[in-house]
Amino acid sequence: MVAMALVSLAFLLVRKETAPMVSGLEGLLILYCGAAFLWAKSQRIDSVVIVRTGIGLYVALSFAYVIMYKHANTLDFLLIYKSYIYLFFLTFLADKRLMTAKGVLNFYTFLLGAFFIKYLLALVLHTDDRPVVYEENNFELMLLYSLYLVRFSITRKKAFFVLGLVGVITILSLSRSSLLMYSVLVFYVFYTSFPRTWVYVIPVALVVMGAVIYFIFSERSGSLEDIDRFKFMTIFWGEVKHWNLWHWLVGNERITPLSYYACDNMSYFTNLFSYSGDGTCYSVILHSFLFRVILDHGLLGLVLIIYATWLLMNKSGISRNVILVFLAIVLINGLSVSSFNNLFFAISMVFLMTTNMKFLQVPARVEKHDQNL
């Protein structure tokens, strides 16, 4: 990841030029999980094994039905089931401490510098109005917020300078959903740092956040009908308004294309149409993961994803508050883009689950720096 970030920074790559990085990172993720399963031994956790088996069977049976019976495109299947596939591999990392705290802290420091410089240069030099390091910024910024949670769990320090730098990076991204995710992180830090005064601080923070959000909204959109997420919501409602209770629970039949009306209205997103090239489109075109998962897997499918994420983090020793904040960040991301289907959700889980946060010594320079802050 360091090498990829340096390449992105050195050549000021724009979004379409960073696309191969996603495939590379996904390959590294699978290799990391496989290596952890083969060489990093830990005590068997029955609940994790049950979740792994359940997810594995769901994906395997769905694959057999969709590919062998319905003859759907394999790439469409992988895209729709990506969150379950990520969680299946992540089960091999439960309760395995593979990364040192010092290494993760140093990596986070590097990453903050790379993001800040790349985003700032892209805007100043007008090379990209939505700067990226690895992928679209409302995908990748989730990683910065998650690593802050890791840092906060390790050092127990407020690190307001770091929090502020993350905020500056978020503003430079001009991403509305990222600003909402960042707000959750800020509220958590203030709540845990000032338990007696947070009721006074949060209203002020809400006003400031609201002003920044309003600025970004006014810069990037006109009327409500011009906001793309509003269009996605109306199309989603058109697809589900005649559903019965069963459909709400389990979703459409596995990999069901959207209606002709929906695809026609989303024709300007041709890059998100089916890989089969036959003009059909699936839920991915609605962008919002929450819309997508309800259409494809139902409310029970969404509950399974949330429960599996909570279980893996809980069995890895992550505190309840950090789990709740992380889930809130991911779900907010799902209002706009791919949430649990996001590669950076899986990478964030890797750092949260496998960083050794116990029985460690925080580097002296980090502690001294935090005391100065």
C-alpha cells in the first residue's frame, strides 16, 4: 500500500488511472487472509466458524443457482456478493494479532501525509476536482477514519492535531458522505475525551459541520431533484413499492435485473451496466449499498452482514464503542456508495482485527508528541 500511494502521489494519478490498484489490493487482501489461516494459529472460535460456514454456503449455493441455472455473468455475481466474500475471508483473521502497533502508527502517519499532499496538489494544480490516492475518495477515506480508531485504541490519546488533519483532508475531498462519516468520528472522540462537557461541545460542532456540509452541497448540486442520490432513491422506491413482507426480508430472486425504466433513467452510468453487455443493469447502478443490499439480499441479508462484522470485531478484542463507531461510519458510507462492498471496509477490518493493541509500548516520540497536543 505504501508503494501504491507513492506511485499515485508521484504521478498525480486521477481516478481512472488508479483503477488497477483496487485489483492489486484485493489480491493482497486474499493472500493476507490465506496466509493468516495457514500460518497464524489461534484458538478455534465456534461462532466465527458457524458464520464462515453460513456465508460460504450462501455464496456457493447462490453461485450455483445464478451461474449454472440462470446463466448470469460471473463478474455481476461477484460484484453483488462482494461484501459476503470479504466477510468470508475476514473470518480467518479473527483474534489474530499480526501487526505491531508501532508499524501501524508509522503507516498511518505516512498515509496522512500522502493523502494531504495528493489532495491539496490535485486541487491547486486542477488535475482532479475529486482527488484520489487509491480509489474514489468517498471509498478510501473510510480507511483514514478506521486507522484513527486504531490509533486512539492504542495510545488512548486525543491527538486533536491528527483529528484536525483528517478533517482538512476530508474537506479537500469535497465528499459529502465522507464529511458525515468524519462527524461521527469527531463526536466519538469528544464524547470519550470530555464526558462532562460533550453536551456543550457537540451543539457547536454540529453548527460548524452543518455549515461545511451546506457549503459542499451548494457547490456540488442545485435543487433536490438534481441530487443524484435523490434520483437513486426514487428509482429504488419504484422497484420495491409493490413488495410483500417476504420480499422485504429476502430481497429479489438472486441477481434480478432492474426494470427497463430504471436502466433507461440511469443510462448515463453505462460503466455500471451488466458485464454481459446486453443492456441490463443491476442494483449496483443505484450506488447506495443500503438500496443495493435490500434489493439483492433483503433486510435479513443486511442484518447478517452487520452481525458478522460485529462478531468478527468482538472476537478480535475490539471495544464495543469502537465497534459501534466503525459500524456507524460504514453504514453512513452506505447511504452514498458501497459501504460493506467497499474494499476499504475490508482493509479497515484487517487493521482493526489484527493490530496488536494489547501489552504494547507506545513509541516515546508518539507519546511526547501527543502530550504537546
